[in-house]
Amino acid sequence: MLRLIGAGVIVACCTLLGINAGGRSRQRVRALSGLISSLEIMKSEICSGLTPLPELIGMLAGQCAPPAAELYVKCSELMGKRRSFRDAWRRSLAECGELCLLDEEEQVLLELGNTLGRYEAEQQRPALEHAQKRLELFLSIEEKEQTEKKRISAALGAGAGIMLALLLV
């Protein structure tokens, strides 16, 4: 009887580990959603409000939800140390592992960082819109994959738990 309870606990734990394995995907979805929202705010503030970039980055650091807020917090700190926006943006992206960005997604943001603050507001709008559309595409792909990954990882966890229980019992 005790062995059956132990086997049940092993299967349940392995299944939960499998379900939890999708955490990185959930974090990527949260990060991409936060970045897309922040780009929308950035676009309206730059093009309509004409907010200076250092002030805007500080504002986004306080308004955005984690993990996207970490990018703006780090960028704001680096800009406070007399770094150019381009350099601060590049270093912030490199240091912000909480975003879990893929190389293509990071490249989109790096390209945006090369444009922001260098041109007039209306010339920055297309770059912001392009980055926003690309991130929306990445988000939709990740959301589709997330449901598939969730099922697969849960099934693999349960299967591993059953195999482990059979070996130990």
C-alpha cells in the first residue's frame, strides 16, 4: 500500500514538473506583451507629447509591468550615468535576461535603439510601428507554441513519472 502511495506521489510530482516546464514560455509571452504595450506608449509620447527620451524611459520604468519594466529601469540607470541612449539601450538588452528574448526579437529592439533619439519625432514613428508589428508577430507565434508545449511537457512529465514509479516499485 505504501509503495502505491509513493508511486502516485512520484507520478504527480513529475507531472507537475512537466507542467511547470512551460514557465519560460509564459514569461516570454508576458515580456513580449509588456514590450508591445510600452512601444505603444513610447510612440504616443514621442510623436504626440514630444516627451524627451530620458524622461520617457524613466516614465516607462515606473509604468510597465515586469519583466519588461526591468529593461527600462536598467536603461534609465545607465542613461543617468551619462551614457548615450543607444549604448544604454544595447547594454540593457544584453543584461536583461528576465525578458527571455530570442535573437530575432532582441535584434528588432536593437534596431529600434539605433533609431530612437537620433531623428525627429515623425521619423521615429515608422521605426516604432515596425518594431511593434514584429513583436506582435513573435507574440502570436509564441502563444500558439505555448499551448502545444504545455501539453507536451505535461505528458512527458507524467510519462517520466510513470516510468520512474515502475522502476522504483
